[in-house]
Amino acid sequence: MMITAGDIMTRQVVTLRPEESAEAAAQKLIDHGVSAAPVVDDAGCLVGILSEGDFVAYPSKTGVKGRWLRFLYDQPEPRLEDLASSRRMRVGHLMTRDVVAVADNTPIDVVARLMTRRRVKRLPVIRDGKLAGIVSRVDLLAALIAVTHPD
């Protein structure tokens, strides 16, 4: 029997919207105990993913992604203009747009290889062009245990 991403994915996925504030998104990740969330548009189509790494990454060429981390290590007192601009920051500014995703019928060995090769911890699962779930490394581990110990 071939096990697919759709068989092992988490179906109740915390999602974000591009227009959502970065501050609210960070709180949502914390509240739900997840390290990342897919970003979807009004139709439920995947448009990006936002992870904790997007918040704490060192400054990019534009300086946008490192802005939150600077408050921790660069400045004893953040400047008022930095605080104000960070509060205006939206998920769409911080999210990763080049998302690695899989179809729900993708075999889990392909999922595992893709996660390893692309160095990602989770893959959104797409069905009929819309987000259907997410597969994380722990989902793969649970599937492995279920297959090797089918009690």
C-alpha cells in the first residue's frame, strides 16, 4: 500500500493572510505552538509561508526581514520610527513566496526526499489548487512508526 502526503498530513492547519499584521501573525504562531504557517489568499490558494525564521533572519538586502531581530541585539532602545514601521509590517512583506509544496497524492518517500533536498521542515499539501493540509517532519516520523509497528 502506498502512503501519500494526503494520508499523513495535518488537516487542521493554522493559516495566515498576506494583509495580516506581522505582529498578529507572530502571536498566532505562538498561541498555536507552531513554527510556521501557510499564507493563503481569499480563495484558499497558497501564496506563501511564514516561519519563525522569517522573523529572526538576519537583515536581507532590503533590511526588512532582520528588523525584528535588531530590537534584540542592535539597539538598547528601539527607535520610535523602527517600532512604528514594524507595527505596519504585514505577513506579505515577510513571507517566503517561493514555497515548496506537494500534491495530496505525492508518495511519502518523495515527500521525505524533497524535504531533505530543499532543507525544509514542512510542506504544504495542495488538492485541487487549494491548501488541504501540511506535512511536517513529525508526520513523517509518525508514519514510519505506524508502518514498522502496526499494532
